[in-house]
Amino acid sequence: MDHGRTFGAADSRQPAESRFSLRKFLVAVLVGCVFGQLLSFAGQPVTLPSGGNFTAGAGAISASGNTLTINQATARGIIDWNSFSIGAGGLVQFRNGSGVTLNRVNGGAMSSILGSLIASGSIYLLNPQGVLIGPKGTVKTGGDFIASTLHLSNDAFLGGSSLLFVGDSTALVKNLGSISSKNGSVFLIARSIENSGSIKAANVTVGLGAGTQVLLKDSSSDQRVFVQAAGGDITNTGSIAAAEAEVRAAGGNIYALAGNNGGQIRATGTATKNGHVWLIAEGGTLDVTGTVHAQNANGTGGAVETSGGNVSFDGGHIGTGKGGSWLVDPYDLTVNSTAATTIKNSLASGTDVTLTTSATGASGPGTQNSSGSGDIIINSGISWSTGNTLTLSAYRNVKISSGYTVKNTGSGNLNLIADNTGNGTGTVTINGTVDYSGSTGVVSAYYDPTGTTKYTNPLTYGTHLKTNAGI
């Protein structure tokens, strides 16, 4: 009996054993291809600097696997490279003691640090095509680390004093990874600079200088970075931590912005250096939406200086700790509600705040109707209850607009200074209210601090001034 099965025509279906064998064969072929490809990738060499040659000083360069080692026998050395990049998984190590190695890249490719660069001493990396530290790239030095797209002469480097960087390269220096110095400083110098990674120099200085001519003074100077010719922009959305921090651009803009890493600039000082942050955008815009904090190593307040043609603090936080100071120095200043909030928070945290202006046609932080003549105009209320001092020092006029109150309920002082250079023009006008009825502090109004010029009605306040101690 055939039990319903039909014989005669060939069965088109493959037996189960045959289908299983074919599947195993295909899987084996696929695994073999993938494994072979992985072996091929594994066999590919990691990118390392190439064409290196000592042109000053003495040393040896050797490669082993994914590692390039430079042993320097002299205190200072200069190496010319055809290329200087480090691929992921690669390591370049400089055994230069406490010395300094200048690495000059002459090829046509930017330097990309995707692996690790370490040195016992100091490393200078100069490449007019640009320098990038990738998201997983790390730079660790015992001494200074300098990355620049500008030119530095061999004589200046070998002389070991102040260094002048000059050039017209428009390439970036950009850090997405981690840069740290154990005992030295970190400087990024280029036409334009971006940091969204982390930069640490706990014992000395982190400096970012954007320009086509940047002077880097030696470590004996209180300030190290001086931009002497106009350049591009500096953007920081990462973290900067140092004893002192200098961020400077001439004719360009500085953006100290909140970002994925917090957008923080912190100076904590040392036993011999006070915690100080300079954010200086000469003739440009300074925009702070991140955190800027300065404090001395002993816990006392540090100092923050913010300067530019236009200065904005939209959501930013400026702090210096108790007894510290914050100087705001735009050309012309209208304090709107956003700027007022930042000022109030700084006063409340124990920071003395000084707003000062100079003469130009630019305007700064904030809103419309700035005169551009070095005026300070208060267009929002400011109140605080601490003993910290608020100083308004204008090149021309200080004005508290109608409807707004400046008020202290603690022991904080208020200084209103017009004509801060004594050129004969400037008044203090209070159309709003200064309320010190609940304060033990003092309100002081000054005009022509040099006392060389006579004024007509230099101070106008009528019934808008309420004090305990007088003015």
C-alpha cells in the first residue's frame, strides 16, 4: 500500500541532510571571509609620524609596532617631520627628561591625534595645516604643551625666552579629546581655536590665543598670552582647569558656551599664583553662557576679567568665591534682565562686581538703545543682600533708568562713577531708584575722579535715592 504517496516523478525537494550541509558550508564561508577581513585589518599598521629628522639638538627616533619613541639627548631639540599624526591605538612617546622638543610639520596634511601622545618634558607641535585632537585622543606632558598653526623661529625657540608666533594660516587648532600637563602649561595658538574636550594644567596656565601674531611671554610674567594682530574666533564648550586661564582674541570673538562637557573655565590658583581668568575679545564679541569660576588655592576669592566690544552673559554663571572680583569691560554697557541676573548671582556668591566702559562706537551686553559712547545704562533691577560691592564706572554717563531699582539689604557698597578718565564729560543720573534704606553699606557717586574739571549738575537723583548713610 502506498498510503496516498505518489511515486514515479522525481521529488524536487532536497533531503534535510543536504540542506543542512549546504547551510553549514555557507556559514563556514561567511565566517572565513569575515575572519580573513579582520586579520587583514589587524595587520594594517597604525598611523604614526613619519619622516622625522633632528635639525637641532640630538636624539634618536625608533618605531616598534604601534609605538614611536623619541629619545632626546639634549635639553632642546627640533625635529622636522613630513607628517605628524597618531592613529587610534597608536602611541608616540618623547623621552626628553625635563627638556623641550619642537616638532615642525612640513608636509601638506593636518596633524590628527587619535591615539596617545606622551612626554616627560615639554612638546611644541607646529603645523600650518591644522592640529586636531580627536574624541579619544590624549596628550599628556610633564612640561608645557603648545599646539599652533603659526610659525615660530628656531632661534626664538632655542633662546628659551618669550616666543613670537606669526603666520597667515587659517587652519584650526581643535581639541575634542584630553590635553593635560602635570607641571607645565597648555597653550593653543592659531587663527581660530575650538575646545569641546578637556584641558588641564593644574599648576600653571591654560592659554588660548587667536590671532595672526601672538606673543607668548615666559613664565615669570603674570599674564602669558598677548595677541598682537587680529585673528579669528575662540569657542569653548568643553572644560578648562588651571591655576590661571587666559582666553584672548584680537578683532575676533570668544564664545564661552555651555556644552556637553559643561562649558566650564575654572582657575584654582596655587601657593604662588592667584586664581585668575581672563576672557579678552579686543574689538570683538564675548559671549558667556557657560560657567567661569576663579578661586585662590587658600579658598579666598579669585578674579575674573571679561572684556570685549560686545559682552553678553545669556544664562552664564560668573563666580569668584568670597572676596573675589569680577570685572566687566565692554565699550558701552546696557544691563538687561539677563545680564542683571548674572550680576546678582555673582554678588550673592560673594563676588565684588565692577562694570567699566571705555570710548568707542561699539555696544555691549545686551539690549537695544546703547549709546556707543562709553555709557552704563541700568535697564533692569539689581538687588543683593551680601556685603559685596557693585561698581559702575563709565567713560561717560551712568544712568539708572526709570522703573528700575538697585537695592542692597546687607552691607554692600555701591559706587557710581561717571567720566572715569576725567575728560570733562559725564554725569550720574538716577531716574529709577537706589534703595539703601535697609543697608549698612554706602552709596558713593563720583564724576571726574581727577578733580580737574568743573561740572554743571553732575549728579541728578531728586527723591530717587534712599539711604541710611547718605551719599
